[in-house]
Amino acid sequence: MRPAEFGVTWNGQEVTSTEGEWSLHSAHKQPNADGSWELDLMLTQGTLEVTKSYVVYPERSIIREWVTYKNTGPAAVDISDPQFLHIDTRLGDLNSIDLDWMTGGENRPGSWMLKTESLSAGRDRNFDSYDPFPGATGSKFGFRMGSASYAPWFALFDRAQQEGIVVGFDYFGRWASSFRPNADQSISMQLKVAGYHQPLAPGASVTMPKAFTGIFRSDLDNAGNEVLDWQYQYLWDYTRASWFPAIRMLGWWWNGTPWRDPGNTWVGGNGDAASAFRKVFRVSDLMSEVGADVYHRDWGWWNHAGDWDGPDFRTMGEYLRKHDMGQLIYAFIYTVDSRSKVAQEHPDWLISNTLDMSKPAVVRFLEGQLDELADRFGLFEWRNDSTPTAARGTDDTPLLGQDQGFRTILKTFLDRHPDYAFQGVNGGGSGAGYDYARYASSISFSDGAVGILRNYWASLILPPDKLSDIPDKWQPDQYDKALWRGLLTINFDMTGDTWDPSKLEGVRELIDIYHYLEHVGLVGRWVHVYRPAVQGDDPTMYFERLSRDGNRGIIILKHVAAGPVVVWPKGLNPTDKYLVSYQESNQSESRTGADLMKSGITINHQAAGELIYLNVPFHPGSGLYRSKPTSPADVRKASGSNMGYPGVEIRWSPAHDEQWISHYEVARDGAVIDKVAKGTYFFDHSAGADLGAQYAVRAVNGGGLASPFAEATGSAAATRAVVLDDVSPTGLSYTGDWKHEVKLQPAYAGTLTSSSEKGATVEFKFDGTEFIWFTRLCGECGEAGVNIDGQDVASVDTYSADDIFGVGIYSKSFATAAAHEVKITVLGKHAGPRGVGTRIYLDGIRIAK
């Protein structure tokens, strides 16, 4: 067996490393900053110069490689079908060899699914990334990317010898691979840049995508963990600790966008910037209560794709950071509207609506545009989408340069802005790879069609906490712990909202468990993944996370089994003792790793949302907590205004618990008004917000034990404000048709009053220095007129694409205390750019004496 290391068609002749007379021009070895070693071999034959580069990684079996082809002659040379990996291996008898591959990330049922085939001499197995998705007849969306049909991963496994080779690569353009079983029982495998054909000018060179090979024993779980450990150790330099692993929430992102408008196009346009701005005011409250980490602003906020004018993201981000939250902003910067400035000024840069990133000028432009967005938006996580690659007609040659241009832009953005981050997405998982994950805090690997299978197989390729599914499938108002606890297999997102206290608490518990798992080394970097053997149920419904040292683990049950189940954990230390405990059941037992792997764990009656813990006794919800946490320290209150809305800010220093602080509770005048599960900050912006009130905060640990309340200190000079609740028996006078609602959880004191009748009024009199009108904003809300002391002083727009309660929408201050009369009138006008109603809400009037 004489293995070939590269191959290319050069001026119409197929050239490989095993044919012709090659001269070794140079061999250069150098250490890299990450501890790896690189070897560059330069070979020449005629006018073809080939540099083959290898990187080896201490403690890992992975070898990464790539090749550069250069024309050293005086005339242009035609280059086509360049290979970027060629290996020849002999594992054992072909009859015992499995070829494993995986379906890609196109949004179809059956995505990210492992497939296993046998090989036989004389029958090649070929793959082309332009093949229709397995089982389909074509691309669902009309575009094709590197991992749409097939994942960038293969494995060859010898069942008899229990050993194998794993292969992976990074490329978003068109690729092809072949596996050729030979008569001598060897297998030849090659990867090439398919559809590539162009003249290469004198002195010009072209560099191929990177690929790697690694070895493993026993089974594919060990192959997966070898690849994961390689990434954890050597491809982690762009993973931003402050953004990973983060739970993201979106609210109803499509409200205020043209997403559901008839005739809408992918590039969108004319987004409702005011609603996009206000949206974060509600979503931050939701995230604070349930513990989410990053606000995700998705599609449709811009005026024109390419110009990227929209809401005031800087102010939004500043408010979020008070809560210790980040802001993610969606922008497919290379897909542009024909009306945008860049499309109008540089039509030669476009292939349809895609900026051609094989052009250096386009790369420089987009690098500069991201710098401008970073300056304008402030600290944020960039989320892309769409397709960074686009063939020019039937010519796929530009795809390689576009792929490389995109990666250059991404790396430059992160290098220039070290506190910023990136989340990758391309129509779900149509673009996935190892360097892509290196640059990303997470990759959206599916647009939902992967279903409950989730990352069962995809985590053979990429770290489980760098994989996220489409958030739209997971809406808090549909929370069901029997299914949602299964999200602990990935780094999950959520779209939507709810006011249901039980569902909010369920979501908070879920996120709390995820954060705790990070605390004990079962989420984040260095986590190993195993797929336990299961009797009595579908094994893909069981997902095992194990700590780096194998001492702690969790088995995640993604649904409720119909009957008794036996689960055999994997990867445990045979002689170690493991405490087996559960999220829902109070049973526990201590067993050795060897016994657990041999005899399994039997569950006769599985509770909804059950989780199996291995040496994780103090998980949230555990009954083993015995001590209360300490109280928060340095609790302070102050008047504040955020995003234009007034309220009272409460801050404190973190409490301490021997095991885990789950959340905080904030009280006003002795009554708990909210939970804070993220950060150490609370903004009371309701009608009852009053600097003269008594605020206090207490901590709650993972076992539900609460500390004593710590009272807030602040402006002692503040006097109590007077609140006229919307249903106050005195102080408010209504005319016209008004609707009074009660037991409404998000409203102040649970009540809310509204009218859509033109001319309906509410009046009040007061003696003081200021009043603030508190309302509900909504998509059906309209305009109201404000009259003070007989003078019309304002027309107030109460429209927002989202429901937002507790908003101080209008205020008026006076130099001295005096008597005033105020009338609010329903004007019967639609408000906002997308308003459809005229309703006006009153939640209360706060009066400062």
C-alpha cells in the first residue's frame, strides 16, 4: 500500500503525490502557541509547487492537514478537482468494516442521523454535498451549503478489532468524497473541492480547506469524545467565557417585523424600530425571573438589509448589562437588499443578493461594517444566517474563496473586538464545522426538524453546549417538564412569553439545573458524551453527560417511557463509588461504576421530567440541603430611569451558600413582588415603585431554603408617593365605556382598566409636584390625549408590538407643589407603524407630593 497525500488535475493531467518525480524543496517544523506542532513540506514537480501542512496535537490522536497548490511557471495553468484529504488505511478484513456517516443539517426530518454501511471490494461509495438530502429529491430551500445534505464527518470502524478512524473537515462550499475498498483489504478515502476549475495565474496559489483524521477504540462514543477533547483543548481560543454557555431568550421576535406579511421576502425591511427597542424592556423582566443569560434579537429589525439601521441597541445593551445579561443581534451582513446603499453602489459585488466574499474588496467592506456595528451597538454577540456562499451561475469555483473570505471576516471581527462574541447559524445547520465552532459561543445546528433526536449523534462532531436548536419550537407558555427537561442535552433557546406563574417557575427550574450542571462540570468545556445502552425504550431518548474525570454524571431522559426501563451508564470509573439520585424521585443508592455499567439502573415507574444523577447530590430540587444561605449584602435602592421609563433600582452583593444559590426574592413593603434568577439587580417599574417603600432581598438556595431578608438602604429623605390604582373607589373619574379586569397577574395590584371608545376619558385631581401615568403597551393600543389644567399638552402613543405591563408612559413635573386637574382621552387613533387598534390602558397614577 503506497498512500497518496494529495491530488489535483493540473492542465488536464491528474497529478498525485505517488506519481511522477517529486523534489523535496523544504521541510519546516515549528511549535504553535497552543502547544501543537506544525510540519510544512514543500514539494515541486514541473510548474506545480505543493505545500502539505500537518498539525499534531500532544495528548490527542488527531492530525489536521491541508494543502496549497502554487503555479511556479511563466503561464497560467488550469487547475481543477483539487483534493484536500487523501488517506489509505488497512484496518482489517473488509467484511468487518463499517462506514459511518451522518445526514446533514437541512431542515428536514431525519437530519443529524447516524447511518452505517458495509463496504466491499470493487464498489466505491461516493458522496457529493450537492446530493439531495438523503431520502429527498432536492434542496428544501433552493440553496446548498457544505453540511446541508451530509455532516462533515465520517468514521471507519473495524468491528472485529474494535478500532477505527474518524475524519472531519471544514468547508461551506461544494465538496465530494469517495471511499474505495481495495482488493488488498485497504480503503482509499479522498475529499476534494468539487466543481472547482479555473486558470491559476503565474505565481498564484490556492489553499484547500482543513481536514483531520483521528483514531479511536471500542465504539463511536470514544471517537466522539476524542474529537470533543481536541476541540476543548486546541480550538477554544475564541470561545468567550462571558458568552458561553449562555441560555438565550427572544420574546415574540416576529412581532413588529414583516415576517408574517403577505409577499414578505427573506431580506425583510421596514422593521418597527420603536417596538424592537421596547421589546427588550419586557423580555429582560422575563429573563431576570427565569435566569436566562442573553437577549436574542432575531430577524427583521432593520430598515434595509445591507444598511442595518434600526433600534438603539446601545441603550438596550446598557440596560441588559445592569441585569448581567448580554445582547445577541442577528444580521446576515453578506445578504443584502437591492435598495441598500452597498447594492446600489457596488452591483458588481453581488451574486443575486449575496455579497461575493471571494473578492478582497468585499471582505474589507464587511470587516469595516462589523467594526461600525460594534461601535454603534456597543457590546454584543453577532448572529449570522443565510448563505455566505453563492455559485456564479453553474460555476462553483467562487465558493472556495467565499468560504475563506467569510472565515477571514469572522476571525477579524473577533480579533478586533475581544469582548464580543459570535453565534453561527446558516438556515439551521446547513453550515457546520470545527473552526466554525471554534469561533462561536454556539451554533444553531437545526431549524427544528431534527426533533427530539436533537444532538444525540451531532455531539459526536461538536460540543453539546455549542449546539442549539431553533428557539421557536420552545415557547414558555407551552412548558411541559416531561419534554422540556430533555433540552438539557443542548444549549437551548426560547421564543415567546408567558405570565403563567407555574410555567415561569418550570422554566426557571430548567435553567437553574443547566447552570448548576455547569457549576459541577457537566455543562460547558470538557464535558464528555455517552449514549447508554437501554432496555425497554428507544435508546436515543437517553443522553449521558459525564465530567472530564468521569466522577460525576447525569443521564437525561427526553420523554416518559411507557414501561420499565433499564439504562446502562458508560464511561464510569469502575472502582469509584457513585451516588445514584433523581430529580423527581427521592430514592438514592450508592454503587460502584463497575456495577452500574454491568447491571444498569432500573426505573420501573418513570416520573415526568425525571433525571438520573451520578454523584451530584446537591442538584437544584435536592432534599439534602440543610443550611440556609447567607443574606445578600449591601442592598441599596435608588431612583432610576431605564430606556426612558422611571422606577426604583435595587442592587445587592451576592449571597453565599455551601452548595448553590438558586435565585433571589425581592419584597416591597413586606410582600414578595418578583424573583431574580440572573444577576444582582432588580428594576421595579410598576405603579407601586416608590423610593419611600421598604424594599428587601433574600436568597434562596438549590434546596429551596431561604435566607433572612436584607433591607435596602437608600434615600432616607424620600416620602411615600400616592398611587391611584385604576380601580380606586376615589380619585379617578371615568366617562364612556371602560373595561375593568381583575386577577391579572402582570398588572399592578392585579387590576387593569381600558377603553377603545373614542372620546372616553379618565380624570383625576391632585396636589403635588409630579404625576406618572402607568399603562400597558400592546399591538392593539392606540393614541391618547393628555390635558392638564385645561390645556392639551400631549398626544401619547401607547402602541408596541408586544404586551408590556408596568410602563410609566407619561409624566409631568412641576416646580412647586400645587393643585392640578388631569384628563386622559381615548383619541380613537391607531398608533405606531403597525398598529391595528385604539385601546388605551390605565394601570395606575403615581403622585409625588
